[in-house]
Amino acid sequence: MKCPFCASMDTKVVDSRPDKDGTAIRRRRECESCGKRVTTYERVEELQPLVIKKDGRREPFDRLKLISGVQKACEKRPVSSETIQRLADRVETRLQEGSDREVPTPIIGEWVMKELHDVDEVAYVRFASVYRSFKDINEFMSELQELLTSGGVRPPRKR
């Protein structure tokens, strides 16, 4: 494997173990040229389902795209990158375990919103506002009102 620091092809595995949920192998590698260490993850490559976009195009599911969207929604929120990775793992597992080889983006978006709702309500509303393309403040307020009445968010305290 190529060293990301010096581009040498001489790296060796120092340590290898399964990750926390057993879906990947975590490897610690050391470059024999510069001596720096790097962590890599080895996962089973599975046939990813196709995602049907809003305009009808089909493209392979992209985990990094999912993580990027969730990270934007969680920006400046107390949500760890590990939590985001686990959220992406759950969505990806659900995709792979399903029998459909093609999944429309609205279904994936709903899964992500459900996961975010349980993680951080502000991130949930941010993601929903982009994902559902709120046209005006009324749609945004309607979503917030639903969150408040569903018990997902506590109303602000009067001071």
C-alpha cells in the first residue's frame, strides 16, 4: 500500500484486528521509508444497490456522499464522527439487506432523517430542510411544529 506521506510503496502491517462491530478489519501500517503510521480499514466489497435520483438517473450508492451530507447537517453540533460513521453503517446495512437492487433517494433520505432525529434534533431539521427542499418559512415551521408535538424536542423554557 502506498504511504500517504512519502508515496513509498513499502509499508508493513503492524497490528490487525476487527473493528467494534466486526464489519471491517482495522490495520495499523508503518511506512518502512519514512516511519510514519497510518490506519486503514478493510471491508468486504459488496454489490452496492443503485440509487434512483429525483431526475430518474441511477448511480451506485456512495457512502462518502451520505457521510458528507450528514456531516454538513451536524456541523457545529455535539455529534462525534464515530456517531456519524455508525449512522452511515446502519443506513448502508439496511440498503444491503433489502431485496431491492434499486432504491429511490426519498427512501434513503427518510432513513437518514429517522437516524438523525434520534441523534440530534437540530441536525435533523437542517438535513430535512435541504433534503425536503423547504420552499418557505411555513414549511420549515411546520416541520419544527411536528417535532415539538411529537415529543422529539422539548419546547424552550420561559425565562
